[in-house]
Amino acid sequence: MIELETALFELLEPGTPQVALLGEAVLRALARSLAATAREAVEGVIRLSDCDVEMRRTLRRAGYPHDLAAGAARRMAEHVA
């Protein structure tokens, strides 16, 4: 995993019991997908303001716990900005 993927993986809080149920392989794939979204925001492909929305959508599709998704997406968007 590259540095950005590693940082986003840690922001997913893999030690949280609800998140740990997804499994490390799913969380790593999720981190890769989120890193791609972050790179698109930095490169201007998507607006930086839409980065949070795209990340929440990605988390929801992956089955990330709903009650933790908004906070995780916000922290990741702040990390990218």
C-alpha cells in the first residue's frame, strides 16, 4: 500500500469491532478505492467539496458501518485537503 492508502486505511479505524467484521482484505480494497477518489479530487477531476460525498458513497457500498461512515469520510476529506 502506498502512503495515502495507508493513511486512509488507518482513518477507517480497523481496530473498531464493527469495522473489523469487514475483514482486512475488504478494508485494504476500500482504502485503495478511497485513495483513487482522493487523487481525483487533488487532480481536479472531481471537486474537492464533492470528495466527502464520494467517500461516503464508497463506504456505504462497501458495507462500512453507517454510524461511523460520516465521521470517517469527513476525516479522510480533511486529510486530503
